[in-house]
Amino acid sequence: MRGAVLYGPGDVRFEARAAPKIIAPTDAVIRISATCVCGSDLWPYRGLQAASEPTPMGHEYCGIVEEVGSAVRSVKAGQFVIGSFFASDNTCPHCRAGYQTSCQHKEFVGGAQAPLLRVPLADGTLVATPEVPSEELIPSLLAVSDVMGTGSFAADAANVKPGNTVAVVGDGAVGLLGILSAKIMGAERIIAMSRHETRQKLALAFGATDIVTERGDEGVARIKDMTKGIGADSVLECVGTQESMMQAIRSIRPGGSVGYVGVPHGVELKGELPKLIEQVWDRKINPGLVFDLTLPLDQVAEGYRAMDERRAIKTLLRPETEEHLQ
Ligand SMILES: [Zn+2]
Ligand SMILES: [Zn+2]
């Protein structure tokens, strides 16, 4: 098969890789229906995180179970599944306490930008849908694999409550889905900080009530103005730079809460997965709207470029049918 491999800054290649196989009895191999490029993939792509060797990329995925190891009980071949980017057993003391990313057996899932993927600890990591979904649900199910869960975590961590005023710093996929999550949680006023027109439109579609285009001191001043000098009850920080962090902290009212998810992947997600899948399945939420570019997987390099240059919010990648057969 062929998959995406990062060689160095700006250098993603679509090239031959060994097809994954079952290694441990707790593994599953899944045939990818859709995968995507994550904002966090851009960190090594931009050279901000050194890659010492060519690295297979991708950790957001959904697809059909091809094969399971002999110890796997909760999923079987032919089922459609969504997984999280951290494999966890869901049975150790940390998992039982709800901290799957501290699992005693945790493993990072990598190499999902490919037609086939090995998922360790399949029972704890994969969640099956009631049946194979129709095409139009696939982007939203894929979004649940990471960005929707992360946005939801940010809203939780920021202690969003019904009637609250919430400000969201960052208009990437996670920030936009943070807006959707705050809306679901009953926030009354949701201030999106964005200066890009297409992202502003999506922010409004997800439930934002106000848009602030200013940044830094001016952005903070605008939020204070809009809240009669008080500040927001909750702020979701979805960028991860020093500047965005300070902007978030200064926009909050005394005693309010900030939810940080800008630093990639320091969050707990697995507990959220079944609940979010259900909301997508029941068509209550449509987080897949964040994918504004869909490409065949062999054009993965363009998918990275488009996000790097902010021409795309998030790139969805579909393996070609013939890739499945190889
Ligand atoms: Zn991700
Ligand atoms: Zn565990």
C-alpha cells in the first residue's frame, strides 16, 4: 500500500509502506474510509517539532474493521468504527478513573493517512457505529475522532454553563468545534475571535453570536466592551501560542475559567467518543462542516500545503478504491 510519510519540514510524500498486520492479539486492522490532516500535524510539517526519521503520518480515522486479533471482543470484521489517537485498554485503574490518556498501556496511533491502519488495544480504542453509515455522515464521524472531542474538552475545561458568555480564541477546526460545543452546553453568548471570512461564517453556523476581528490588546478591549467591562465567563484557548494564551487569560472575568487545548493532544478524549458519535448519528450535530477541502489520499501533500497556507480549515482525505485492494 501507499501512505503519507513526513521526511522533514514541508516534505510529505505519498509512498510505498508495508501494509499493517495484526501483531498483538489485542490489535485490529481497519480499512480507512476517511482520514484527515490535523493542526498538530502542521507542527512537524513546519519544522517546529523535529522529526529524526521519516514518519508515517495521521492519527484521525474511521473505517471498516478488516481483521481483529484473537483477544478482541468488542469489535469485529465488517463493522464501521471510529477510534481515538491514543490507544488505551479502558480497563486499567487510570482508564477506569476516566484518564484514558494516562493508561498504563497507552500507545499513540500513527500512520492513519493510508488505506490500512493497525490499531492497538482495539477493545478500548475503537467504538463501532450501529451500522455502516451513509456517505454524508462520514465527515462528522471522522471529526469525532479528534477535533470535535478536543473542542468539547475545551468547553468542559472552561466550565461552560447555560446562560454563560463564552469567548473562543482561535478559528481553526478545534476552535470552531469549541463554539459548537459551547452552544450544545447552553452558552447564551458566544464570541468568536476570527479575522477570516469563511471561518466567521462557519463560526456563526455553529452558534457564535458575535465576531471579534481584533487581536491582542485590542481584542481584549473589545471583549471587555461587549461585556460591560466584566469579561467572559469562560474562554476557550484553541491556538497554543504565548500570545493567544495571554489573550485568553486577559479576556476572562475574575473567577471565570479558561480551557486550554492549544497545546496539541494533552487532553482526555475516549470517554467522550460514544456520546459524540451518538449525537452525530442522531444528526444533532454536524461537526464535519469543518472539512472545507476533500482530496484523494494520493494528493496528501497538497492537503498539508493548503492548511499550512490557511487556504483550508481542515483537509479530509479519501483513499482510492484500488488502494484498498493492494
Ligand atoms: Zn489530531
Ligand atoms: Zn488503561
